[in-house]
Amino acid sequence: MLLDFLNFISVTPYSTLFITFLAFIHSLTTILLNRKFIDRRLFSEWQKEIAEWSSERELAKKTGDKKLMAKVKKQELRIMQIRSKMSKQQTKSSLIMMISFMIIWWLLIFFYGNTPVAYIPLFWSRVGIPFVFWYPVCHFFFNFVLSKIFNVEMGMLPKT
């Protein structure tokens, strides 16, 4: 039975659909874990606080206001701690995503190798796309779509 399934998913269009389905499931799992591990409300508050601090710092630099610069310097340690907490939260979900991605990647690259798993029409011919290109395209597409649906930002660290 397992052998029949492996033979089934080894030929197109079933390989195309199988890899697309795997990419969807992996992206969905990643997004849901991201929502579980990262407190969006707290993250948003931290981002706002960092943005306010950054704008005060820039204002102090531009105006040369020593009082404001002293206030900014006094808050710098707290801002660094907040950035560290944000980074920790983000690292949790990133680690889970990367480990699962690598496991799926190595299993499927072992199974499919360089064999085309999907085909696209290009200049009146059929061009085969190997797994190493098809899976990332599907995965990033579903990550983008699902992050919009579940309102999860893909890159969450604020700019400084």
C-alpha cells in the first residue's frame, strides 16, 4: 500500500499536487504556530514603544537637546531588553519553521531528486520544474497568502 502511494506521488500531475499540498500544510502549520508563540498585542505595544523612543532619539540628535538625549539614554537599556524579548519570541517560531522545512526538504529531495515534479508552458514548449524550485515557490506563496488571511506579519522586527 505504501509502495502504491509512493508510485502514485512520483509522477506528474500527482507529484505537483502532492508537493503543493505539503507546502500548504507546512505554511499553515507555521502560521498557526507563529500565532501561538507570538503575542500580537504585546508585540504591537513593544513596536510602538520602540518607534516612539527612536523618534525621540532622532529628534534629540537633530536638535542637540541634552535633556532629551539624557532621557533617551536612560531608556536605552529598556529598549534593548524589549528588542531582546521580541527577538526571542520570533526565534521560537523561526526555529520550528526552519527545522520542519529542513526535514521536509531532505525527505523530498531524497525521493524526487532532480526529477521534474511540475511543468509550465514556456515559449510553446513544456518546461519541467524540479522539486528544489517547485516546493519553495509553493511554500512562499502559501506563506504570503496565509499570513494575509490570518493577519500574521512575516517580518516583525521594527526598523531602527
